[in-house]
Amino acid sequence: MPDQTDLQSHTPNPLYKQVGRKLHERVIQYAKPDQKLPSLRQVSERFDISLSTAQSAYQYLIDQGLVVVRPRSGYYLPKQVVPSTLQPQIPAANPAAERVNVSELMIHMLSLSRQKPVINLGTAVPEPGLLPLEALAKIQRQISRKPQWAYGGYSPVGGEPLLQQALSQHLQQREVHCTPEQLLITNGCTEALRIALGECTRPGDVVAIESPTYFTILQQLESLGLKALEVPTSPETGIDLDHLASMMSAIRVDACVVNPVGHNPLGFVMPEVQKKALIELCYRHGTRLIEDVIYLDLSYTDYHVRSLRSLDTYGIVSQCGSFSKSLSPALRVGWLLPAEDTHSATARKFLNNVSVSTPCQLSIAYMLEQGLYQKSVRKNAAQHKNRVHQTREWVLRYFPEGTRVSLPQAGFVLWIELPEPFKAISLHERALEKGVMFLPGDVFSPTSDLYSRYLRINCCACPEEEVLEGIKRIGRCF
């Protein structure tokens, strides 16, 4: 019986690409090096497609370096396949808590990319084609028919009650139990993080962070005058709890900021046993725990991955989230679920910028209420997984021997370790000359040169043909 599972006729992806991906998922990734693959006729019969479509599917895989063709013999897996477990190594972190100074470097990196058109693999947002923008636009047209309600004044400081209610119900599906009034709606996850840090620290305090970590976290520490204590972080299990415990026994750690699901840039989902141990550790040392769950809804394997907040029995976890990666970065709507009373955080929010855009809040509320958001993120997680695994294979093919690449479990970025003697900053400069941009690892740590041989790539920044072209151009820079 033909296998047409998940093949779609009404989709931007041509049929041959869908078949190529299915071949990879069901045959190639389980095959051994140099193994002969199904013939064109077998593929044609299996997927009920023409021979020409089957040939195009194989050509698609050949272009990615996943398949080789031997004249008059057929299609084969390459003789040498780089092990898929070759994850990046994490160097020893700076043992001292230090002031952060990354903003100048980050601004410089972004300004370089704007000097001429580039394939932008640096910014961590998905391409518009992977977002539910048509459904969102339809919702916004409905809102615009009630202009006095949506545009006639400021929203309440804490957020639109309709969104607070819808978000509260959504989080309960994640076993995060809170009332609508406990949720503070913010201008993205960045503001949520800033308020959460402001609630539990003062200038000069020490904040433990994962190493590497998302540069926006570093920028917030820098702007608040806080010291960063880097803790080595495994690309498989997360922050090193033994190292963190040792540092907590030696110095006062006032807060700990982690990204436990779809970590940026490593992409791991922290195991539940590690999450519980981290909560226990922070509780024993009186350390406030702040989690960034911006990729919580974009896990590949299980829609019901637990957050730290859902496991917290002590009341020490503040949760920061956003819809920027899963719905639309342009809306700039996030949330903070504080560990303690929301009133203080709300007052801090009012001093920052009064409130969040009413139409944007209502758009998300309707998307949640009608189940459109939930349907979209389940689809997107599968798309991200395919694109990330595909891009990983391209990197291993076109980058130098000895390159190591992360194996994400959520999100859409890859963390890449280059072999000696290559440096990401100089590679970044050469790549820009060839019209492609990524982010060097230097911006993911406050310690100079710690990640000088590392870089981050967004696998979903643009159509896959452009991503492949970008990887090839970077590969030609070595």
C-alpha cells in the first residue's frame, strides 16, 4: 500500500522535497554507511509518485550531501558519515563573578549586517512563512472593526484581562497554575526578564547564568549593573549543578537565570530530574530562580514538557515568556509570572512604559481562545525539527573536518564549535563579504575569547534554499 502519510498537495514545499524528507526520516537515518538505498521504482511505488518526482527527491538529497549516485548501480549512502552525536564541547567558565560588557560588541555585529543585503542566519526569529500570519491578520481585522474598544485608550498596566484569562488557561495545560491577575503582560520576554531581575537584585549583586547564554540576558545584567557568574552548561543536560553548588557555597548568589527548554543557543531540553535538583539547590541557598520559557511551546518531542515553574513547590521561580518565536516577533507581547506578589512587579512595569499595545494583546488572546495558536505551534515544532536536522547535516558537510554541532530538542538554532585554528569573528567578517551573516560565539559570554571558536546559526531564518546557500558560502570562507 502506498505510503502517503503527511504528504500534502497544498503546501509551499514541492512534493519531491516532502518525499526526500520522508526518505531521510524513515530510511536514510537508519541506514549504514555505503548502504544501497531503494530504487527509483521502489520509491515511486512506496509514495505513489511518478519516477521523475522520485528522481527529483533523490537529487534533493544528493544536493545536501546525504546521498550519492553510482552510475548503473543506484543510490547509496556515502561511505563516510559524520557521527550525529558530535556535540560541541563546553570550555571551563570564568570562576569569578564579573561585570558584563557585551552591548557594544552586539550592536557592532548587527550594524555590520545592515550595511548590505545578506542572507541573515543571525537573528533568532523564524521566517514569516513559518508563522501563522494569515490567521493572525484575520483576527486583527476582526479587532479593527471595534476601534473604540481596541484603539481608544491605554490597556491596564497589568495587561488586558482577556489575554490574562486566555494565557492563564493555556499555562494550566502546562501544569502552571495561576490566576489571570497573577500574570503581568509585558513588552516581550526582555522586559519580563528585566522586571524579574529588578525585583530580586540590586546593582552589584551576583547572578548565576548558563554558559553559553543568550546575549539579551547579558545585556540586561549589564544595564542593571549586575555581576555574571558563568556556570558551564551541557548541550544535553543543562547547567552544571555540581559547579553551581560549589559556587553557591563559596559566594552569595542572589539570582539564577536559566533557559531550560529550547536553550538559546544550545537547544537542549533540561531533563526533569535536573530541573527539580536545580529548584532544590536554589531553595537551599536562598537564590531566586528566573526561567526564560520562550521556546516552551516549540519542543520537538513532547508538547507537555514541564517548566521549572510547574515543578516549583517553594515559590522561588519567576517565569518569563513571549510569543515572539512562536507567533509573531512584531507583536512584542510577553509575560511575567512573578515568584511573589505581582503588585510590585506591576508598579515597576508602570514606571517602564505604562502598558502593552491593546490590539496586540487582543490578537493573542483570540488566537489562544480559538485554539489557533496551539494548532500552529504543534505544526511549527515539527517544521523546526526537520529544518534544524537538515541544516545540521549541511554544516557537517560544508564546514571543516572536526566541526561539532549541537543536537537541539526545541527551537530553531544551532550552536557550532569550529576546529582549531578557526575563529568565529574573522569568519564572520569573511562571510559578510560573501553576503551571509551569523552570530559569533563571543556575544554569548561575558568572558573574552571563551567562545571565540563558536557560532550560532538560525536554521529557519529564511527559505531552506537560502539557508543552504548561506551554509555553502560560509563553508567557502575556511
